[in-house]
Amino acid sequence: QAQLVESGGGLVQPGESLRLSCAATERIFKLYVMGWYRQAPEKRRELVASITTGSVTNYASSVRGRFTISRDNASHMVYLQMNNLKPEDTAVYYCNAADPFTDADYWGQGTQVTVSS
């Protein structure tokens, strides 16, 4: 059983918006810090945004003010609302769940986001 399942990627033009969704199992959602990472071609995977079980958020400077991470406790979903997308946001986006007390973490399968005119 997949622990994390992403959806919502696609091809958009600069300035447009997308929302990514990540479905987590109940156990992971209630205990782990949830985050979104991205990896562009020939670049290292980087943290985009994270949210704790207490809904404390953290953003990469490159997306702050444009992206919003949120969580729905009833449905065990994590979302990444991406506004004013830029070509440099093009990457495979991965949902991540990290245990705040150990090195354990889980990854989703990734979803492609392409921003191009």
C-alpha cells in the first residue's frame, strides 16, 4: 500500500496556478511533518514547503508569497497551492512525510509540473 499518493501536476503557462494534492495514510498524517519537494532536471531535490502537525509552515525563499501549503485533518490530505507560476518552477514535485524524531520518511511517486509558454 502506497503511503503517499500525489496528484494535480500538469502543463501551465507562466502566471497561472496549479494545486497539488497528496493523500496520506492516517498514521502518517497524524504523526509526521508533511512537505513538498521538487527536483528539476540536473538539479538536486529541494524543499519547497513543509507543514507540521500543528500547522506551522516553512517555505523556500523562492516560493514564499506565491505558494501555500495546507493540510486537511479530516481527509488526511496535504495541498500545495501554487500561484503565479514561473518557468523556473518546472520540476517533478514530490510529497514527503518525515518523522520529526527519527530519520524515517516516506516519498510519493512524484508529479510533473511544467510551466511554459
